[in-house]
Amino acid sequence: MNEYVDAAFRAVVLYFIIIISLRLLGKKDISQLALQDFVLILLISKSLYNDAGLGPGITMVLTLAIINYIMDWILFKSKKARKIIVGEPVVLIENGNVLPKALNCEKLTMDELIAGLRKQGYEKIQDVKWAILETGGEISVIGK
């Protein structure tokens, strides 16, 4: 029984350590996958290769599924939790002007910004009124 409690405890600790670590990496590194879903996939794959045995492995997977469900519920209900865990959109270009401080804060290079604009069909920064780095890592663009 003690090994099951240990497996559940390790799952909870690992879940939050990985969420915090990925949050520190920034939006552009997370891609389209929701943060908590990415963590769940990582931890489930890790728990399947754990040497602790089938019982603790199943306990860990179930604990992770429960944590993920609770986290989804919290993020759905709490704007403050969403802001802390998922983050907020960041304005990169405002009224046609690139905001270097925002690029630095998000660890985004000018080349990456320009590539993101091209993906949205804009060849020149001068054609862009607003560019926003969304919480999922994609860049939304509003033309002039």
C-alpha cells in the first residue's frame, strides 16, 4: 500500500514541477498543445516505463488523470489561475511599432516575429497594425 501512496505523491510533485518548468520556457516553446495535456502525456509515458511495477504504475497514471481533470476544471473556473498557469497574450507590435521589450520578455527574435507574420500573410512589419503572441504560441495579426 505504501508504494501506491508514494507513486501518487511522486505523480503530484512531478506534475507541478513540469508545469512550472514549461511555463518558464515561454509561449513559443509550448506550441499548440495545452500545457497540462503536454505534462500529462510526458508523465504517463514516464510512468509506463517505471521500474516500480504495474500496480504503482497504474496508480500513477490514475493520479495524473485526476490531477489533469482537476487542473482543467480550475483553469475553466478561475481567470486568476489561467493567468498564472497558461499566461496572457502579449502584444508584440502596437500601432505598427515593434515592442522590443515584449520580444525580449518572450525570448522571441525579430526573425521569429517576421516568420510568424509571413505565416499570417504579411510580408512587411509596416503592413501590421497589431501582432499578438497568443498563449498557445501562435501569433495573431491585425493589418493596417
